[in-house]
Amino acid sequence: MTAHPNTPPDASSADIPTAGAPFDQLPLAPAMLANLRQLGYLNMTPIQAASLPIALAGHDLIAQAKTGSGKTAAFGLALLTHLNVRYFAVQALVLCPTRELADQVAQELRRLARGEDNIKILSLVGGSTLRPQMASLEHGAHVVVGTPGRIMDHLQRGSLNLDALNTLVLDEADRMLDMGFYDDIGFIARECPGTRQTLLFSATYPEGIAELSRRLLRQPQEVKLLEQHEHDKIRQRFYEVSHDDRLQAVARLLKHYRPVSTLAFCNTRQQCRDLVQVLREQGFHALALHGELEQRERDQVLIQFANRSCSVLVATDVAARGLDIAQLEAVINVDVTPDPEVYVHRIGRTGRADQEGWALSLASPSQMRRVANIVKELGTEPEWHPLSELEATSDEPMLPPMATLQILGGRKEKTRPGDVLGALTGEAGFASAQIGKITVTESTTYVAVERGIAHDVQRRLAAGKLKGKSVKVRILDVNAESEPRERAARRNR
Ligand code: ADP
Ligand code: MG
């Protein structure tokens, strides 16, 4: 029997756009499509292509994909599309594990919302005082992004009401569970209407996620994008080291490969601290990111790494999860992780977009079993290299290309990136190519400038005015930061 020539194409497959498909295949408002074009979002990422049709149709969704795959827009476009802008009530709530992830999400949602006037997006996180948040809530917000603890606070005080909620998003759900937010999330979900849509995003899929979704989601559709790195873009190499040589070997890797930005993963906080010390002794600009840092210090560390004034960020897996850091030339596994999935996540941070990246791993003889598991998971042969082939490829010290200036005053003072850029390229006479990222936080502004002109910029800024006011500015010195232990000792004195 031959197929009937008029057989319609398989409806289910025809409806689902494939990765790389343009956004205009989706039922989005013309203003939204125009804004996406302006943002340079022409084609959907694979997770967006797989989940947007489901989320836009109003279904509950469980989506699993790695960091950097574009999950924010995957839920952001759905929740923004379902908003009624003329109705001033909280219609969407996004829960995130940490303050900085919530800030990142709020920022990305604001970019996505630019096509439509007057969408109010409010971030409610710990670390800021409650009262101004309550005032902002009274003014009305359409979308709230927050951490579970702070959202609970507002619900219990009655300053936040979720009766009009359409969309509840659990972003980085696995990490929220790691952090012990299971009960808080349950409490918050009970404050939302039972008819809401719930979208759950997660990088991994531990048992806790299944349990959470059984409790909170209704007939969810599942989208899982197993990681497929473009292996040719990530060049993986393994080095055998004795346990005692491990930290010195990291320095040798850096001197040999000379990557501009490196993320080095340690299994413990103590190892992070030890490695930073070893690297600094050898003149590298290195910073540690781990759970003991205060929020403000975390912000400063991430800003300096992202704007290329710090060469090496030394982090634990938990600390580095979910952070959107572009342009990483290398990932170094200081220790082999026992979990192949974690290995795949770690090395996926490099080799993004059009760039190639190095994934360099140090393994002691007792860790060969772990390497074997990873290799089995990846289905590739490990490329072993001897440490002895690592030679310094230049005598020049490895300095980061940029330096960060810290200016007193931020959002609270209504400072905008354009003001700072204007001051530097106008009267002060610097070329805009010499100025890097400008990050405005609540009370501080950070400007990356070419390392060679940092003192000059500081002098000109301090001598001039910014928005009619004189400026307090200092250069952040990566290696001047004290170790957490010393700081704790100082505090306790
Ligand atoms: P995830 O939450 O999966 O870690 P993000 O939502 O933070 O990923 O997105 C990672 C980066 O990709 C962001 O800088 C974002 O602006 C960018 N991005 C997202 N979607 C697209 C797209 N369709 N086209 C181009 N860039 C995109
Ligand atoms: Mg994310």
C-alpha cells in the first residue's frame, strides 16, 4: 500500500520548531518580536525551541538544560506574553536560589519586556531592607523575581498577594532544593491559585525534583536536553599529578596555556583558599568564589571576573552554578569530580558560541576510576598529556587586560552606565574602546578600563565631576583582598 498523497504532515512534529528556528514561528506579539531582533536574538536556542511552544500554550513544564542555554527567555517570553499590563497585580512569580541569580533573571526579563511599555518587574531578595520593597509592592508590580526566604517574609507580612498569579516559575530548582528551600517553595505555591501555570527549570534531575513536581505541577510536559557539547570546540586534556603537586600544577597550566579568563573548580572551600594563595604568590590575579563570602564581596568578585580584571576565578561547583559568564578560555578541574554529570557541566562553561576553549583536568593516581567513569559517560578517549611538557610560553607576567575602578554611588543615586561612559569619553578624552563593562549596583558603580590607563582614569575622574558632583573613585586590586579567615578574625576582634 502506498501513502495517500494528501496525508497531512505529522501535526505534532510540524508544530514544534527545531533548534535554530526563528522566533517569529512562535505566537508572539509583533512588538516582542521586534524587541528580540533588537536584542540580537534571531534564532531560538534548543531549550527555547523545545519549551516555548509548550509554555506559551499554557501547559505545566519541567525543563532540564545546562547553564547558559537560554532558560530565562524560555520562561520569560511565556510569562510576559500571558500578562495583562493594564491590570496592576502580581501575575508572575519567579523563584531563584540566590540574590544574584534573581538579579540576573530580573535584568534579563527587563530586557525582554522592553518591547511593551510599563511592565513592572520587581526583584525581592534578601540583603536589602524590607521597607522599600514593601513600598514598591504598593505601587504595583506585574512580575516579581525573588528568593524563597524573602518571598515568604512578604507573604507572611501580607505585603505580597498572589491571588492574581498566572505563572509560577521555579528557576534552578535543583539548587533551591540543595539549599533547603523545599518547604518554603511548598508554602509559596499554596498561596498561588490552583489554576496557575507552573514552569520548573533545572540543570540536573535529582529525585527531589520529581517529588516537587508531583506536588506542585499538573500534568507537566517534560523537556530534557541532554548535553551535547560541540566536542571539537572544547579541547579536553588530562594530566596525572601526585596529590602534593596539584596546586603548583595549576600554575604551570596557566603559564603554559596563558588563558585570559579561567574558571578553576575545586571540590572544597579549603582547596579554593589554598589555590588562590598559591596563585597569588606567583603573581596571578586570582579570586575565590565560595559560600563564605558576604554578598557584597561575591558581587565584586563576579564583576571583576566578568569584566576581565581577574584572570582566574577559583570556585566550588555550588558557588559557580547558574552564573552567566561569557568568554572563558579555559576551565581547570583542580580535582576530578566523582560525578560525570558535574564534569560535563563544568567543561561546558568554556567553548561557547564561536570560541574554542580548553578543559584541563588534574587527576591523581587514586582518581583514575573517576576519570574512567567520565570517559565512559562522554564516549570519548581521554587525551593524556605529561606535566613535564608544560613549559612557560612567555616571560611576561600574566596580567588581566582590564582593571576595575570602583565609584561611590549607584542606582540609588540614579547613576547610569551612559553617565560614566559620557564622563570618560567626553571631557576626560578617553576612547570608548578603552572602556570595558560598566556595572551599576545599588550603591556602587564599577568600570572596567584598560589596565594601562587605570591610574590615569582614576585621576581624571577624581578631578572632574559626574552628573555635577565630585567623584570618589578607587582602583580595585584583585590581589589586595584578604583571605576570608583573616577577615573573620578581624571582625571578631
Ligand atoms: P540559563 O538560564 O540557561 O543559564 P540564560 O537565560 O542566562 O541561560 O542565557 C544565557 C545567555 O544567552 C544570556 O546572556 C542571554 O542573553 C543569551 N541568550 C538567550 N537566548 C538567546 C537567543 N535566542 N539568542 C541569542 N542569545 C540568547
Ligand atoms: Mg538561568
